[in-house]
Amino acid sequence: MQARIRLTTIATMLGCSAIFSARAEALDKVVIVSGSRVEHSSFDFPAAVDVIDGERIREGQMRVNASDALAAVPGLVAQNRQNYAQDLQMSSRGFGARSAFGVRGVKLVADGIPASMPDGQGQAATFNLDQAQRIEVLRGPFSAAYGNHAGGVVQLFTREPSGKAVLETAVMGGSNGARKIDVNAQGQAGGIGYLLDASRFDTDGYRDHSAARRDQAYAKLLLRPNVDGKLTVTASGLRQQDTQDPLGVTWATYLRDPRAGETDATDTVTPKRTLAERYNTRKSIDHQQIGAAWEQRLGDKRLKVSLYGGNRQVIQYQAFSRAFQAPASHSGGVVDFARDFYGAEISWLDVRQLAGGTLSTTAGVEVGRSSDNRKGYENFAGTALGVKGKLRREEQDVVSNADPYLQTEWAGGAWVLSGGVRRSRVTVSVSDHFLSNGNDSGSLRHARTTPVAGVLYKVSPTLNLYASAAQGFETPTLNELFYSGTGGGFNFRLQPARSTHGEIGLKTIIGSGVRLDAAIFSVHTRDELVVDAASGGRTSYRNAGKTSRRGAEVSIDANLGAGLASRVALTALRAVYDTPLGAVAAGSRLPGVPQANLYADLAWKDATGRIGVALETSASAKVHAEDSNLEKAAPGYLTFNARLTARRNLGPWGVAGYARVNNLLDRQYIGSVIVGDSNKRFYEAAPGRHWQLGASAQYRF
């Protein structure tokens, strides 16, 4: 029943989309800030960058998972794990695919404020999708301009508040007990723009033991004290209490029942009880942060200063099948930490005329610091599992970075020349306060200079060719340093991964309504960080030898006339080990990385914009779950979704609604994998056919 996706099939589908005739406005005016750090036409920038606009993010979606919108971006894999305790699984050109939870290897930024910590770990759940104006996704060499862990960059920008007050509420619901309510207000009063948003999302979960509640709040203030100055203040909060973790399952369990959890073979009291149920695996998150950015323009020049700070508290109950016999070096099955973090960035943009062209240079420095008060406890007390037991770990973990950078661009005639350099310095220190199992105190310091360069040539007003290259730098995150092997302490032996990136591409407008972007790329990495062992929520890592990633990306945006529009995103990627790694042979594919994936849609709106319908398709090649490629790979799949949207203005009122059906053909498939799980519980099932309904009402004062 599983769909086997071949490159020839995907290429055929792509070709069918590319032949549509075009009768709409040109698509070369999309403005980005990713890569160059200043407003720039994406058509004239020598990098692979895609923009997902607010309409695609908000319309016909529940706006809970960024993966719903990011599916339309080539080179980026964003998977909903059906597990809100572990967040989305996201990778860019294969970077970040091994993450056991959250996002690493991809830099997350929201309204100019980092959503990734100094060590590179981030949570896409902190993005506020209800008020998103656009998401910019940068891949390839220019990602290195964002420093450590930037295998790709995902930036979210919320709406700019202005005009008279607007109050809106939205109610949504769907399969598996999914329900959400959102209330927001925006406008301008006394010269201050304001945007306020609060939402609650609940789900019973598709998989057993996967219920969740997520509360989010967001506020944005915009002040313009002078004509050329702007102060933006943002604050956000995320709260999840006792979010259930269904864990992964073996292939046999998945075949028996995709929704079922893995039974615990060591449970002699209740043999049919699952691991997740026995240990009551769950996570509670309380995250809040505030940021401020000041921008002052002095003619063509610009000064920008941003500050941010916040705290994050997490309690996670993991599953260990031998809790009562845990070795002395084990830190227990309960993770409990409180994190304070803060940072700042200052940059200066200088613009001047040089050699018949315009030279734009940005110089800046970015600093950040996070401090964790971390404790670990046994996940049992007496004979009861799933409760906080004896203390097994207590430490203070501090990560900081200080990154000066310089970026410059010269544009003149048919040429655009871009370049930059960044000095990334990351320091990790551990102060161990639980000494009965040995002293794990220590520190690490890694530094590297990462240059990037690109050139774009304008062959004609509708065709640009470009090439770019860079060196990248990826240090281990705290979570990758926590364990050595299957039970040891801090892994101070881990080294940063170093990579060399190259890319060539084209951007063209076909007719007046079809934009096509295409790129081919190559990445060579030394000391790749790979999974050493993973079990019950605990993962340790080691350095591999050499790996390579070679691939191609194509995106097409087409306005077809008569209200029709289409979006196509295609990726082909060969990510392999170039050198043997123990039992892993050279040529083995990197786990968690599909060889190819596709997104395509065909949408129609009536002339008034009141009614819209669309058909979407997503496809992926098989995905290996571990390094040797000997275990069963998650098979490829092909799914279809349909959506209907409607809106109407009635005086000061605006009403809207949508209906969506995902996985129309009710395919059974693996949505994501847990890379390298030692117990072969790799697989996380995606839901079959499921639906959503939503309605909103807006009042304009």
C-alpha cells in the first residue's frame, strides 16, 4: 500500500507544472532580508531562498505546526512527528536530520530575534503562526553568514500593526480531538502600533499517549519616535503542561497498529502496557522571552541594535526499561532544568557609490548566552514509575557565543558581487554539583572563521545566473554533549563538524507569470556529528569521518490566469558517508534524509477572492533510520490534501471559514523517524485521512 517514489516520476510531475501558460504579474519583486541582512530582491540575490507569504501560512490551516507551510519549500524537510513533546523534525539539505527533538542544524529567527540558543538548539513551537506575515527560508552557502549551526536559516516575520483597531477571533477543530481558539487585536493608537494575540490548542493525539495542550501568547509594539527611526518590542510565551510523549515503535508494532505504542517486554505486572504508559512519558514546557530592536536610518546608512532575554523551564519524563538497575553513571529518567538566556546584536550598514555601482557593507557583532540549572532524577520512587525519584544529576551548564561579522555587496550593471566573513566562537562550561558518580565538570571552546562569497550575472531582465561558496561550522549542542555511549557522562571528546559548500543556480521569469528557481549544490563535511546510541529519549553522539551531500532543488510559482495558481517544490539529494564508520560502509546514506521529495498544489480563487479551492500533493522517497542502512527504511509515500476557503465582508465585519481534508486516499505511512534508536523503535506513524474546520470573525473599528 506504500507509494514508491522515483525521481523519474517526480520529474514528470514537475514538467507538467512547468508548461502552464502565464498571464499574471511578474514574480521578481519578492523582498527578502535573509542572506544580505538588508532589504533585497530575492531575484537578484545569489542564493537559494524561498518566501512563504502570510496567506499560505494562515489560510486553510490550523496554524499550529510550521511544517504545514514549510512543506512548500524545496531543500527543507519539516515533519510533524505527531508528538508535541518533541516538536517538529526539521532539516535543510540534510543538516539537522539526526535531531532527537527540537531543531538543530537550522537557525531559527523570529522578528530578528534568535529562536535558537547559542549552542544551536531551537524550538519551532515558539513561532507565532497566527500573526505571521511571511517566512523566509535560506539554504546553501549563505547560511554560513549566520554562524554556528546554520545549515539553513528559517526566519519568521509577524505583521506590522497599523491603522484603526481590528479585533478578531477564530475557532478551529478537527480529527483526533484537535481544537483551537485564537483571539487577537491590532491597530495604532497615539502613534504606537500594537499587535496582541493569544491562543489555546488541544489534541487527543493520533498516536496512543500523545495528547497535548499548548497555550501561546504574543505581543508586538511598534514606535516611530522620528521619521527615520523605529523601535519594535516583542514578547512571547509558550506553555505546555504534561504533554504526552508516545515514543517511537518497531516496524512490527507499526504494521500491527500504526497508532499503538511499543509494549514493554520487561513489564511482568501488566504485560500489554506500553512503555509510554508504564513510565508516563511526558514533557512540561514554560517558555517566555522579550526582545527589542532599534533601527535608525541616516540617509542610505542604517544603525540597528537588538536585545533579547528570556527563560525556559522543562521537566521531561523519559522511558528506560532498566530503571531499577541503572548504573551509577546514569543521570536518571527525569530531566529538570531552568534556563536563562539573553543576547544582543549591533550592526551598521554603509552604502556608497563605487566604480559605477553601489557598495553596501554591513559590519556587526552578535553575542548570546544561556545558563541551565539542570537536574536529573530517577523515573521511579519505591515501586511506582513515572514519578520523580532520587536525585542523580545536578549541574550548571553555560553556553555563550561572540560572533563579529562583515558582509558586503557591490551591484553594478549586470553584476552583483557578494561576500562576507564571520568569526564564530562558542564556549561551553559545565559545573558538576553531583559528585557521587564522579566529577563531570569541564569546558570546551571552539572557534572558526567562516567565509562566504557569491556572484550573480543578469543575463537578461528575466534571467539571472549565480554561483556561491562558503565554509560552515557546526559545534555539538548541549544535548549532544550530555552523554557518552550508552551510559557515560559528559562527552567532551566531540569535535565540531566542518563543511565546505558550493552552489550554482538560475532564477528566471517565464512569460509574465511563472517564476522558476533552480539550484544544484555540493557539500563536503568532516567530523560529521552522528548518533552513537539512542534509547528511551536519551541520545549520545560521536564524530564520523567524511560525508557528502549533492543535490538539486527546483521551485516554480505560476499565476495561470482565470484565478488559477500553482506552486511546485522539488528536491533531489544524495547524502552519504564517504568514509567507513565502524560497521557502516562508505556510500551508506545518512539517516533521516530522503533521496527526493516533492510538494505541488493547484489552487483557484474566484474573481472576488471570496471562494478558493486547492488540491495539494506531497511525496517523499524512503528514509533510512540508522547509519548502516540495514534496518527497514521508512517507505516512500504519496499523499493528497484538499482545502476550501471562503470569506465575506459585511460592513465593519469580516467573516471567513475553511475546510480541509488531509491524506484524501487514507494512505498508511511513516511520517518521521527517530534516528539511531538502539532498540529499533525508529518509526513515528502519520495519521490516515483526517479533517479540519475553522471559522473566524473580524471587526474593524
